[in-house]
Amino acid sequence: MKEHEYSNGEITVIWKPDVCQHSAVCLNLLPQVYNPGKRPWINLGDTPSELLRAQINACPSSALSYIENKEI
Ligand code: SF4
């Protein structure tokens, strides 16, 4: 399955387009991050990881998930 990954250094956001229901919950919660008119359409920028985690947990289809980046 195709996946796209976006990191802000602290967490890595994973988006699975095949699973996305285009319900736009993500756009409504964090419009500064999710913009379908841009490529890439996900730009984490300096959005705090707590906000990203909360919004990702609200994705109804599990198309969005995240992993915590480990210190090496
Ligand atoms: S909230 Fe999830 S299912 Fe809805 S558009 Fe965003 S990624 Fe897709």
C-alpha cells in the first residue's frame, strides 16, 4: 500500500491515500497543515506535535497515523 511520510523532527506523520475518506476533518482542525491545493498537501511547519497528535487521532479512517521519532 502506498504511504507518504512527513517529519517535523519529533514525530513522523504517515498518510495512506488509499484509506483516506476525504472527510476533511484534518483540514478543518489544522488548515495550516493540510491544504489540498498545495503539493505536498501536508506541511507540518512549526505546528506543535501535541496538536498534530490530537488531530491525527481524530481522523475517522485511520488514513493518518504517526510515529514518535527516536533519538539516535
Ligand atoms: S481526516 Fe483523515 S480521512 Fe479525512 S481527509 Fe484527512 S486524512 Fe483523509
